[in-house]
Amino acid sequence: MSVEARPISDVRERVHDDARRARVAARILATCSTETKNRALHAAADSVLARVHDVLAANAADLDAARAAGTPDAMLDRLALDPQRVDGIAAGLRQVASLPDPVGEVLRGRTLPNGLRLRQQRVPLGVVGMVYEGRPNVTVDAFGLTLKSGNAALLRGSSSARRSNEALVLALRAALLAEGLPEDAVQLLPSADRASVTHLIQARGLVDVVIPRGGAGLIDAVVRDATVPTIETGVGNCHVFVHAAADLDVAERIVLNAKVRRPSVCNAAETLLVDAAIADHALPRLVAALQDAGVTVHLDPSEDDLRAEFLSMDIAVAVVDGVDGAIAHVDEYGTGHTEAIVTTDLAAAQRFTERVDAAAVMVNASTAFTDGEQFGFGAEIGISTQKLHARGPMGLPELTSTKWIVWGDGQIRPS
Amino acid sequence: MSVEARPISDVRERVHDDARRARVAARILATCSTETKNRALHAAADSVLARVHDVLAANAADLDAARAAGTPDAMLDRLALDPQRVDGIAAGLRQVASLPDPVGEVLRGRTLPNGLRLRQQRVPLGVVGMVYEGRPNVTVDAFGLTLKSGNAALLRGSSSARRSNEALVLALRAALLAEGLPEDAVQLLPSADRASVTHLIQARGLVDVVIPRGGAGLIDAVVRDATVPTIETGVGNCHVFVHAAADLDVAERIVLNAKVRRPSVCNAAETLLVDAAIADHALPRLVAALQDAGVTVHLDPSEDDLRAEFLSMDIAVAVVDGVDGAIAHVDEYGTGHTEAIVTTDLAAAQRFTERVDAAAVMVNASTAFTDGEQFGFGAEIGISTQKLHARGPMGLPELTSTKWIVWGDGQIRPS
């Protein structure tokens, strides 16, 4: 009987067993040297490349099944692997190997008047659950980042990518075994139904954190039902506000880039806000530029349009009263991801950056820059839109916790 | 009709209305200068002192009701205020005024190759909910720390302290108003039943974080039912492990201090672990010392004893096999708060500090040192035992989030 066909009660047991195995692996990873982890990352890259035919065959089977199920072309493209994409996946692992290891970094330290020596040091989180959709490359990216930060990964990918993910995880586990590391540092959970997600996000005491990566529906469901701490990622209803004092050439360039560069990503702009003071001449020009680029402009947007994360060649447009009108609009409709102002007025720029409550606020720059690689992190596991723990692009340090280590020589605390 | 007598559906409305008011207040506080906040903290201290008679009368009424309900003496003592304790509460506010303001601190920053100037800056969390038991001083401490960090506080105290909390919050709000700040920076939620807790922890989108402070039952309930992000605090099943190579004078001093200094606090020791290699002579000596100090020693502890956070003059004792036996025991029974080893052996100390998974690990020092004031933070809002966001004592910086602010001059991202 395949794992996918087991009854739900068994899925719970399976997830909990996997989590227990992950804990054992995590304990070993937590004290691995950087050198050992880097060697394993290169071995994993080699292993994926050595199994490229198996991976592509599995992916072809996933694609056949998806096509038969009538999956739209855009989603097929996200699912598809080819030799070049597999090369990119392996290169990603080598890049993570080249990044600094956050574990062991001392963040704060002092000697207290009584002689106690205190230090706060980065330690791995432990067992990191990931729930994600679509692309098989996320499987390998998540493994690389969790391993480098000393964590074990419990991966729950999309059922549409099941065969691809299985082939990739097989390659990763083989590399871990060959390097003398615990295979269970990466495990793939069953993806046939939502049960494995539910059991993962409720495995309190076994799983240290769950990071959902996907659409708003997935993330809301995970956050609502989780008892394990979660980090919300990636829902971006991002705005570009063109202020009265904007340079319209700059505004046009930024709006176009923020919308059309890659409409399907979370940092793409979904609404253009235009200052009422310049709407007469700025609006027609910006709308024409967007339409010329093939964007459907929702000029008289419904409430739903204003709330939508289109992730497509659509944009809503609204006219607002100055910088405070823009801030109020973003307060109401934004998802706390990335908000941009285009202006030559310093006071307006400062007011916008101070008052807009979002992970990233841009002045005269495209929303597309909110990204771990662009920020210089080397790689990212997602973009947090919550305020606890991490906000914005999450790199390796965001996959760690801290521990206070206190050395004394017999100190006791007075009453 | 008093708030406390309203039906449950109205409690939800009341909590949501309060949360909305708190959001408005939080927006104002977020951009207040440090000077303004400090002035408000001193005004709040003055206001509490000016109303000391009202506060003590309200507290006397709470105490009468608690006595009539048969509340144990230890709990009555936690609830009781006197002029000296009120002085202490006011002094606490002035001390928070003297601490550095975390808001606006730049944590990271760089100029990217394309000229974008990036900085990551501390910002307030927004609306902070606190759910706590017993002592009325927590009401004022929580207000002081949330205000200084630019947050609005929604406080849900214990019903047993309702009158005391109301009198204190009245004094705090009067001071805010007099200083031209929004009164709704601090609000007290109804405490008649659990409904207000439920609505507070499920007010997703209105409340940014909830910090439960109290016993394991309260914290478990909050974490289980919350959809708002939470920070678990303060459940401490702390161990002192006396290693084979311990100096027994040091061991005795530390075990006694960790147990009897203040048995009711979360950093008190609850289990003594003794290395099997020295149990023959060390165990009788340590047990005798504890018994002489009035501690009930559970020498043949049940599973429940080993899991218990006694918070009383009780301690469980277990014999373990060396440092790995101690680590395994702590892994099974610890709550991730504070764990201590007593040893003269460097390798054992290092192994223990590396492998024990807790907020704080002590070498030859009492568990009682895990405390914001002891660590030099000036004040603490609680001790986090979770791994996300904050771990260990939480001071002002732990009450903030961050925001990336990016300044450009028209940069767009290449495809």
C-alpha cells in the first residue's frame, strides 16, 4: 500500500514519526561544523546532477498528469523542469554553501558586575516545516537553506509535483548518507490531501516552526489552524504611489517594471495610486503606458479589485488625496509586503516611509527589489509579511533562534 | 449595564472596538519622539502616586472579595498592594523612561551596486495584547514597556485584580491625556470570563501580537486557540545538573539558591539531576541541605513530579548517567527555559551548553539569573520560552519589529 493511499489516521502517525526522525537529525545537524554542512551541500548538488534523468522522467510524469487534469499553461510552466533548470537548482545549493554560516554567531555579550559572562548566540531552530505549492525547485532550495542553518526540513510540497519532489529528495538523501549525515535531515511528507498539512502544523513540540509559501488561501489556512509557530510569507498586494511631485518619467519606468517584469511574483505591483493633484495629466499617461505594455488596467476598480493580488497582467488604479490619502489607502488594502512612493519631495518621501506599515517601503524604486538576492542575502526562503521574528526577505539568519549561554564560577542571586 | 455583565457577543464587539481604538493610538505612538514618550512615563508615575488612595481602596476591595472566595494566602500576597509597592510601581515607570528607545535603531544597512540605499530599522509592533494573572503591578509594567517601544497595550488581567487594575489604568490614561497622547494607548479588557481572552487572541488583523504571562494552563490555552501571533512566556521546569566533576560546595550553594530563593518564579529549579558517578556521596548531602532549608524532596519522583513546575518548596531528584544522561533527561522533561550544569570539567560544560536546547544555559551559576534586570535589560515584559522572535528575557527591543526602507532615484530591476 502506498503512503498516499493510507487512511487519515495513519497520515497523522506518519507525520509524527517523520517529525520525530527529523528531531533526531536536527540534534546532530545543530552541532555540525560549517565545513561538514558545505561538503554535504556540494554533494547534494552533485547527486541531483547525477540523477538528472530520473528527475526529468519523474517531472515528465507529473507534467503528463497535470496536462491530463487540464492544468493551465502558466502552472505547467512553473512545474516544468529541463536540464538547464536542474543545473540552476544544483547551482543554488553551491551558492548556499558559499554563504556565511549563521550558527554560532554571537549577537550580544557582556560580563555582569558579579562576574557572570553572558553571551547570546545563534542556534538552529530545529525542525522546520515548509508547506508550498508548485515549483519543484523550492524543495531543493528549502533543503539547502535549512541544512546550512543547521535545521532539519519537513517538506510538504504540492501533489502536482509529487514525483519530481520524490526524485529530488531521493537525490538529496543519498548525498547526506554518503557524507555521513542523517538522511532524515530532509523528508517529504505525503501530499495526497490536506491531512498531512493539518498534522504538520499541529505537531506542537515536534516541529519548531512552519513556513507556508504560496497563495493567500494556503497561508490563511495554515495560520488559522496552526498550533506550531508559523511565519507568514509572500502575499503581496503592493502599491506604487505617484505623488504630486513625482518625476513622471521615473514614475512610468517604475510602475511598468513593478507590474510587467514578472507579474506572478509577490513583489509585483497590483495597484497604482495617483495623487489627485496630478491625476489630470499623469493618469492618462501612466494608463497608456501600462496598456501599451499589455496590462489590463482596472480604471474603475471594485472593492475586490483593490484587495486582489492579481499575480497577472492586471492592475487596479485609484486616485488618492496626497501622501496621507495614499497612506490611508495602503493601510486599508495593503498586505504589509512592499509599498513604493515616487516623488521628488523629501517631506512626502519621509512621511510615506515613516507611516506606511509594511515589510519594505521604497522611495523612487521598483517594488521588485524586495527579494533576498537583491538585498544581498544570497538566497531567501521566503518573504515574511508578519511582524514577529522576521519581516521582509528571509535569509539564513532568519532560520535561526538564539540561546543565552552564561558562564559563572558559583554565582548565586541575592534575595 | 456594566461591561462585565454583557453577553458574550458584545464582549467580542467590545474587544474589537478596543483593538480598533488601540490601532489608531498605535499609529500616533509609532512616530512619537523619545522625549514625548519619556515625559508621558514620568507623568504616568506622578499620576499613579497622586491616586494612591484610590488604588489602595480598589485593591482592598479586590482583597476582600478574594478572601471571601477563600483565596490562599500566597495568592493574596501576590494581589496585595501597599504604599511601598505603589512607590515601586511608579519607580518602575521612571526606570523605563531612563532606558534607551529601541524605535528607529538601524540594525543593518548597505548601498547596493545599483545605488539603492537599504536600511533595516526598528519599528513598533503596533497593538500588543497581554493576558496575565495575579499581580496588579504587571498592568503598569506592561504599559510602561509597550509605551516606550511605541506600542499600544490591550491588557487582559485577572478578574481577581479587576478593581486594582481599573484604578491603575485610570491613572495611566489620565496622564496620557494630560500629555496630549492618546488615552487608548492603554486599555483594560473585561475580565469576567474567558471570552475576552478568546476574542483578543483571535483578533487577527487588529492585534499584532499577544503575550500570555502566567501558568502553563493559561499559556497552553492561548497558544492553542490564538490566530494572532503569540509569544509564549515563563513556564519553567528548570533543572540543575550536578556533574561527576562538580565542586560540591558550589553545587549545594547553587541548588539551594535556585530552589529556595523565590520558589514561585519561573526560573526556580524544579528538578535536581545528580550524576550516577557521584550519587553515593553527593545525593545525601544535597538532599539534606535542601531538607534543612525546608524543601520537600521527591526522591522517588513520579512521571508527574518530573514534569511538574512546582512553583513551591518542592523539588524532584533524579540520578542520570553523566552529561549525556542529563541532556537526555532535559530533552524529555525540560520546558526550554533555563538549565544549569555544575562542573569543573570544561568538556562537560561545553557539551551541556552546546546540546541543551533552552533559552538559557548556565555553567556554575544559579538558574535564578535568567531575568531581564539581571541580564542588564533594565526591565522585562516576560521570559520567552519559544524559539521565534525572542528567546529568554524580553526587554524593549523584543517589543519591536523591523522595516526595510529603501531609497533610490528611479532604479528598476532587470528581468
